[in-house]
Amino acid sequence: MWYAIEGYDGADVLERRLAARPAHLERLLALRDAGRLLLAGPCPAIDAEDPGAAGFTGSIVVAEFDSLDAARAWADADPYVDAGVYVRVDVRPFRPVLP
């Protein structure tokens, strides 16, 4: 089943986000290579593709896992969690409809 994983950044975490980004991307690439990633990306803090120093408010990942518990375990092991970038992570079932 597909699951939406939404991580919410804390205040003033851009440096920590940038430092943890390579490890974060490595896990996403592994999901993609396994055919289990529908989409992933950050949410800019301002209305701009590159928010610069404004940073991000969080990230969204939609990926396939065997269960909600497996999706939560994957989300809990995110390098952004370990680095203190995310202050909250929500994981919930997702059903793609379009396109």
C-alpha cells in the first residue's frame, strides 16, 4: 500500500537539513530504485523554487510499504529526524487516483 509521509521542519534548521540531505536522498533513491517511490520533495518556506535562506517548512514523501508500521519505522529512521530537522512526522495511508 502507498503511504504519505509528511515531515515538518523546526525553526532555524536549514544548516542541519543541508548537512543531512545526502543521507536523506540516499534512502529516497533506494526506494525509487526498488520501484516503491511515487514522489518526494521539500516544501519551500516561501513561494519560490529555490527559497535560499528562507529554507523549507518540511517534506512530503509518498512511497509503498508493506504496512503502516513499516512506513512509520522507515520515517522514524530518516536522517532528518536524527539531525533534529523534523519536529513532527505524520504517516498515513494514501490512495493514488490521478493522473
